[in-house]
Amino acid sequence: MTKTAKPFAALLLLALLSAWSNLQAEERLKMAYSAISGAMLTPWVALEAGIFKKNNLNVELVYIAGGSVTAAALVGGDIQSMLANGEVVLRGRLQGSDMISFADTASTLVFSLMARPEITKPQDLRGKRLGVSRFGTATHAALLAALEHLRVPASEVTILQMGGVPQILAGIDKGTIAAGVLSPPINIQAKKMGMKELLDVGTLKIPYQQTTFVARQEWIKRNPEVMRALVRSIVEGIHKIKTDKPFAERILAKYTKIEDPEIIEEAYRIFAVNYLPQVPYPSEAAVRQRLAEIAVSDEKARTANAKDFIDPRWVQELERSGFIANLYRR
């Protein structure tokens, strides 16, 4: 081997060893998101921007429609984490599950109650079929909240499970259902199709974990460093969304399959500007309020402590270290 070849060979070996080391350090993680909605933008952006990979996480993102079905996959070990509504955590823990939420990306119900054009006022909903994705999901909670606010008894409508938010819109369009709750950007698409917005549920400002990252406590205990990398990736994903609007809008269009730039821009404004927090603490207030509501019919909820349903230490650790503040100083 020549003198010039030796240093080259050494550098190549170092490069290969470094690449092998990185591969060894990379942790595999399967994560599910439960809706096609702007509320799911954080993991989409973290994946597409290479943020997970930068933090040595090899993340496989999968779509499982409906928080209750996604929760079943988490409990069954098919996935390690999920972005879904907090209702499934509450119900699951009250039944003995060790699911826990650790980072919220929307702590209120960001939905619109949309109806067919012939529905001109809320009272027209009486006797009609209305759509949610699945029972026990954020769409279900949003519909019940909307009906209560509009003084339409839930007992006077028929609620159908449609499978997902896009399917709710399809059902309204075809006349299978008269109305349903839709989240951005699909509610904006519905307006352009001539549907009528009966209520912007977000204006009610109901404390509710519409989208929260969830994992099992047993898995968290075994994987503290993976958790740190995961929460760091979530925080960096939020930062990317808030500071790189063109990229975030491009990813939102890709996953929702909506090409209309006006719809995408409005959805970005609603979620990224109005609701997405820089510091994504899981909402104890939302859990406490929901437990109080469930306690009417569930004895276990009456004695439950809201703090047992959330794990804020990972976000708190990042905030106290100055990591989050430093991101926004760059």
C-alpha cells in the first residue's frame, strides 16, 4: 500500500466505523397517528425534516384511524407511541391500563360542526344522522359538546361511526349523514364545497387533550433515553413548524392530500399559529375537567388524581435546561 493510500484507508475505516456506530445507536420506534388532520402535523414534520433521525430514532409512522383503535395497538405492543386524543388514556387507565400522556399538541377541541347546505339552523339536526370517526374519540367529544352548546339533545339525533375525518366529509357530501365534526384542513375544504358551519367548537375553549403523545409507563421505564430523544424530536418538530411555514405547509398538503393552497394556509394558521404550543406540556386541567365529567357515571373517576394520567417531566426537563428557549433564539 502506498503512503498516500494509507491515510485514505484509515479515513475510510473511521467513516465506516462511525456509520456503523450510528446505526447501532439508532433506536427503532413505531408510532401511530389517529387522524388525517392538521393536528397531526408534528410527527409528520419531524419525520420528513429528518428530526427523528438526527436524534438517533428510526421512526416508522403509521396511520390507524380513531384513537380507541390506536390505543388498542399500543396496549397490544404493536406500536410504542401514538398521537391521539386524551380520552383514550383516561378510559384506559380507569380500566387498568398503564398508558400515559407526555406531550400535548392541542389542548382544546379544534373542530367545526359542518352540515349539508339544507341544514340552515341547529334545530334542523333533530332526527338526523350525524357522523364521528369512532365513539370515544375527539370527534365524538366535539360533537357532544357542540350539541350541548346548541341545545340539541344528543338523544334526538343518531350518531354514526364513519371511520375517519375524511369519511365524515364524504358521508356529508353523499347525504349518508346530515352533519359531522371536521378538523382543519378538512373543515375548510367542506366550506369550499358549500357545507355550512354550524359551530366552530374551538371558540368554546373547552379544556380537552385533542392530540397528545402517549406511551405505556412500562415502556417508558425501560427506555428513558429513547423518551428523551422522542420528546426532543417533538419539540424540534414544533419549532420547525412554527419557523418554516413553506415546509410545514408542503408536508400538511402531502399527508392530507389536499392541493388547494388556500385551504392549507388556513389550516396552518389555525393549528400552527393559534393552537400549537412551543412548550407542549400535557394538560392537567383538561384531564381534571374530563375526570369530573366522567365521574357522574364512573366511580373510579371520582377518586382518580389527574396527575396520574400525565407525565410532564420530559418536557419539563427540556424547558428547565434552556433547550426550548434556545431553539427560538436562533
